[in-house]
Amino acid sequence: MGDLSKGEAAAAKGTFAPLRHAVFRRIWTASLLSNLGLLIMGVGAAWSMTQMTSSADKVALVQTALMLPVALLSTVAGAIADMFDRRVVGLVALSIALTGSLSLTLLSWFGGMSPGLLLIFCFIVGSGMALFGPAWQASVNEQVPKAPSMMP
């Protein structure tokens, strides 16, 4: 193990070791807040749907519209993340999600929201997040250097 004591070596290999790197910590925090925002938006969208209609099916479709893109686009999104610059893919993906959520916000604010539009914009936001996931996950090894004991 070289110059590292047993405690330092265990800390270097621990679950939270990547958080010692500022780049990873910032991106991880941003991703955590983004996912939290997606969950909050899902609750708000479902609540909004209950205000527009009493149909339980339409309320359930809100979560489907948010998460269906993950099932439909994950394989394609992984290929896109491998073929193109992951930073660009991530920025484009988050721009799609941001555009969808801003449009949803503005339509709601000005009273132009309908159940169909709510589902469409939830699908757009979910699509952006589905595209973002593989790009983020594949870029982790570029943000955190390998541990000294892992290097050849």
C-alpha cells in the first residue's frame, strides 16, 4: 500500500471517496438537485392534473409520461453518449428538460394548460432526463481519477 496507512487506504476506497474531488462533487450535487426537481415537478404535475380532471387514469399518466422516456430512450441515449461529447449531450439533454419545464410553467401561469399538454410536456421533460442519465453516468470516470492502488 506504500505510504498510506490502513485507515487512509480504506478512506481512499470508500463509498464517498469520489466526493473528495471538487469537479465530481459539483456535478453530483447539481445532478442530485436536478433529480429532486424532477420529483417535485412530478408531484406538482400530478396535483395539477387532479385540479383539471377527476380521472385517476390521467393522474397516473403523469408519472408514466415522465418515466416512459427512460424505458424508450435509454439504449439510444447510451449510444448517443458514447458517440458524441458527453458534456454536449448532457447540456443538450438538460436544455430539452429545461425548455419543457419552462414551457409547462408558462402555460400553467397564463392558464393555457390542458391535460393533454401537461402530459406532452411531462414527456418532453422526461425525455431530456432520459438522455442526460447515460451521459452523466458515463462521464464519472472522467471526473474522478483512478485510485493509486488501481493503477497498473
